[in-house]
Amino acid sequence: MKIGVISDTHIPDRCEHLPLKALDAFRSVDMVIHAGDLVNLRVIEELKSVCPKIIVVSGNMDEAEIVNKFPAKQILNVSGLKIGITHGLGAPQFLVGLLKDTFKNDNCDIIVFGHSHKAMNEKIGKTLFFNPGSATDCLDREASFGLIEIDGKITANIIKI
């Protein structure tokens, strides 16, 4: 199972469209996870143009239409593993602690999140904390997205744009 991961796209505030490098990479995945702050629903249509299975959680900057349509937290069972997905909130230095609390009873193998715009691919205890960064961030960080492959083991990579 190959999963594309994207977050904090902030379309159209940051860019008019998703980066072509991300869209091209997502043509070969089984599903795409968007970890919130789409801002506009057309992001989902762009993602569906390259991959039919899109999983979305809402973020703190999303329009009401998105917040009403998508949950703030989801748990997926993928290839025998549990993936927790949420956007996150609050100060970045407290984000991992908040995520641990959010998923404390869920026994997740992977926690996918966004919010900080800072990429993270780090195993803490038995859980992989994976933030793809922002695919459209051009302010103080390099834009990025992520790929996770599950084939008996977890291989996760941050891809710089």
C-alpha cells in the first residue's frame, strides 16, 4: 500500500493549484491523505484527478463547508496497521504532546498530522509521527509532501518540492 500525504495547502491563499511535483507523485499511490487546511474544496478535485481515494480531515483554517463535511480526526486500518489522522492545533512546540493525548486510546502505528508547516518523520516509542509539511509553503520553510509505503514494514519519506 502506497499513500501520498499532503497538508496545509491553503489554496487559493498560498497558490492557485497544488504543485505538479506532488500531483505527479500521487499518480502512483493507492490513496492520498490530506491532513487539513485545504481552505477550499477544489483541492480535493485536484487530488481526485490523480488518485480516486482521498482521505481528508479538517483543519483550523478551513472554511465551514470543509469543517462540516470532514471530521477533525480519523482512524484508518491499512494493511494491518492503524493510522490516526488529524490536523493539530496550538503552538508547534506542544503539538506532539497534544497528538499523543488525542490518540492515547487508539494504539496508532502512525499519526499523520499537519498544522506546523514543519515536516516531521520521527518514531516516538512505537508510533511514527508524520507531518508532510506544507506543499505550498514558501515563507520560511521549503515546501514538501510525503509518501508512506506499507509492505510488512513502514517506509516514510518527506519529498521536498
